[in-house]
Amino acid sequence: MQGKIHRADIPEAVASIARPLREAGFQAYLVGGCVRDLLMGREPKDWDLATDARPEKIQELFPDSVYENRFGTVGVKTGAEEAALRIVEVTTFRKEGAYSDARHPDRVLFSSSLEEDLQRRDFTVNAMAIDCASLALVDPFGGAKDIAGQALRAVGDPEERFREDALRLLRAVRLAVELQFSIARATREAIKAHAPLLGKISAERIRDEFIKLVMSKDAARGVILLEELGLLQFVLPELREGLGVMQNKHHIYSVFEHNVRALDYAARNGYSLAVRLASLLHDVGKPRTKKGEGEQATFYNHDIVGAKMAKKALNRLRFPHHFIEQVAHLVRYHLFYYNVGEVSEAGVRRFLSRVGVENIDDLIKVREADRIGSGVPKARPYKLRHLLFMIEKVRHDPLSPKMLNINGDEVMEITGLPPGPPVGWILEVLLDEVL
């Protein structure tokens, strides 16, 4: 932990907002995640200020600001080039009323007390403030101590914190993974007890928190934590079907552990969200297609079943349609077969035409994750390297009707056909001849 904060740690874009607030007689504190990150020696992703000034006063001091919410948060434009500093959120101290829906407070009351404002926050490491004038740390709930002990602990009564906003159940896992912290025992037990509250949270909010978790470097630990704490059943129940489902002589892990290990490889290599989710879900269809036990167990068509399951899961979480199709496509074709000497250039062209040349790089990454998730030492054996060599040879050959040296207009001119499906059929036949 870095400990002491220096004035140079606070960007001028932030200091230039705090100064006018103080000169006008108001308090100005850095709050939230930026304080935690500064104490940990990390670069803050965003900067937030809290003040006893009401929103109208903040807007008077900063006319070119935005106030379009009921939470007392004013967005002050700084003109900074850095994305994290272009808009600094300045929020009036507040305390919250009761939560009747486990999502949002029924009402928000402005306060003149910083401690009241910190008391409503989720975890102790997020419930600290730094006085912009003196740089003194305000830490009424022991956040700095928890940073030193690498513990994620709810502020006050953990059960009350999770009843207030059930999304904090997921946020606890995500923060524990991002910060490499353990979850304090009482907080952990409260998460288990209140896991069903996730049913009250919108799919969109769950999706956004899950994306942050999957995009973290230690995403695999996050998925395991979700399962240990009883949360996975409310996020990706399909994944749980692989728990304890052993495979065959080609695998040493259960389906669940294999999928999670594949995600781990994808995350540690910084792959895209689509590749990470496809890696996590690539064998999700195995439990439903398993026939037999032991070394001779089979999972025929698990790629097809898995693609359908992936679509259903991502639809439920309200992912965009085009993204769902992309992930499902990677799951569907992750099982492609290739053997050196058995496949010609024409075969590789047909393969690329089927899976889409735009998908091939991601598909190779999913295959690598699948291999490492199976416990083998090499992500790219000779067969895969040879396939990549063959792909590069034919990548720019015509692989779809759009890549042919003839188009629909020319087909109509030559044949005299009117616009319609037959023109497309002719182009498909011509493509097949090329392939």
C-alpha cells in the first residue's frame, strides 16, 4: 500500500474543481474508488469529488456542467485530453432512505456530513475520502487497514448493505478479483444468504457487472467465486450443468473446470470479450449430450447444442444480437478438425467460407484456450501452426460471393435474368467451383 498521498498525485483537472469549491466556502473531498486506487499505488480509472455544496451551487460555480439525475451528481467538464478526466463527477453529500426493491433507494436526502455520505457506501475500501485542502485521509470504517490486509469488507452490517442493492453481491466478487483481495468472512456469509436477491436485479445490470468480471485478468477465479457463493445460478446456470461431469480419456478435468480453465487462458492473454465468453461456454453443451461413462464417454453434437445454449444465455443477459451471434458462432465451430496431409488448399478455403474469414483469428484463440484448458502443455501444436500457414496462403482467395470477380449485375447482364434469388444461386455455384 502506498499510504501517504501527495499533492502531485491529484491531477490539475481535479484540483481546478476543488479550489473554486473551497474558495466559495464549501468542502471538497476525493471519494470512492480513486482514493482506494491512490492508496494502492494504482492509476485511478475515474475521479469523484464530494462536497456539502448543493447541485445548484455547483452549477453556479461551473456553468458548463451537466446535472440530469436525482442523486445530486453534477458532471463538470474539465477540457482535459485524458478520457478519465474529461468529466469529473461532483456529488453533494447525501444519505439514503429505505430500499424497498433491493435496487435503488426510495429517496435520496442531501446531507452536510461527510461521514453520513461515506456510511452509505458498499465496501470499506470505497468508503474513504481525502481532503483536497490538507490531503488528510478520512477513514471512519477502516478501509486503509483492509487494503493493507487485502480484505473486502462491507461497510457496517453486510446483510443490510446487500439488501439495499443486490447488485453489490456481484460487485463484491468483481472487486475481490480485480483487487486480488479475499472477501471477509461476515461479508462472504451475507452474500451466500442473500444470493436470491439477484433475481430482483435487471438483466442489463447483471450483464454489465459480469462483463467487468470476465474482462478482469483473474476472470476464472471470479467464476469460481460466483459458484462458491451461490451466485452463478442467477447469472449463468447453464455453466453449472458441468459441475462434477467427468469427460473421457482425452480430458483430466470436469466439464465445468475445463470451461473455467479455458477462460483463464483467454483472460491471461488479454483476448476480447467474445473470445473469453466463447472459451467459457465452448463445452457448455457436453452435459446434455453425454453418452456413456469413463474413458469411452461421448459428447456428439455438443458444439451444436452448446451454441444454442450460449445464445439462450446471452439473450437472457440482454447482450446485443450481433454479439450473441458472434459468440455462438465461435462455440458452434470450436471443434473443427484439421490434420496435416489430409486437407488441401481447397478444403481450407471451404473451411474459411463456412466459418467466415473474419472469425478465423478468434476461432484459433478459442481452440488454444480449449487445449490449455484440457491440461496440455502447448497452445499451438504443429497441426495448428500448419493450419495457420495454409490459412495465410488462401486468406485472400474468393471465400464468399462478394469476393468473386463477378457480381449480381454482371450475372443478370450475361443471363438476362431479372433481380431475384436465382442470381444469388448462380453466384453460390460459381463460388463453389472456385472453392
